[in-house]
Amino acid sequence: MDLPLFIASLLVAAAAPVLAVRYLQPILLRVLQQLCPGDAAAAFWLRCCYLLALCGSLVLMLLFGNFDPGQNAVQVARRGLLLVLGGVFFSVMFISRSVWSQVRRGQTDAAAATTAPDWKE
């Protein structure tokens, strides 16, 4: 195992998802605050997003990364970036799908409440 390649790959695998969730954090926090009753709940789900994204990328890198001695550093970097970006993509897809399903449910409930017939006569 080539230790410098291993450490560099893990650093990239840790930094990329944190940067991606940090980019989404302002809007994600506002949406979570609308969906969750308190600030603590939104903060909890935001931290879960960080852990999900971070763990996904690190697991992919540890499982499929190539850290053998004598490997071409460019090929290792290419493979590592593909794994990390794949992990970030699937993490963000999972997070956005979960949040969107709750947003849609809230919109459907609100629409049903405003269009319900008034049977009081």
C-alpha cells in the first residue's frame, strides 16, 4: 500500500462531501426548518446529511480505491475522484429525494385542506 496515495485519497474523500453539503446548507437548513417543528430538529437532520455524505464517499474510497505501490498517481487520482463524486452524487440524490417527498406531502396536505368542501349547512 502506498501510504501517501492512501492518505491523499482519504483527504479528498472527506473534503468533497463536506464541501458539497456546505454548499447546500443554507437552502437545506431553511427547508428543514419549514418541515421540522424546531431548530434542533433541523440541525439534527443537517448533521445526518453531513454524516451520510461523508461516510458514503469514504466507504466507496476504502472499498474500491487503488493504493498499491507503483501505481500511477494520475490514475489513482482519477479513480478516487470518480468514487468520491459518485458518493457525493448518490448522497445528495438520497437527501434531496427524501426532503422533496416531505415537501410534496406538505403541499398536498395544504392543497387538500384548502379545497375540502364545507359540509356545514
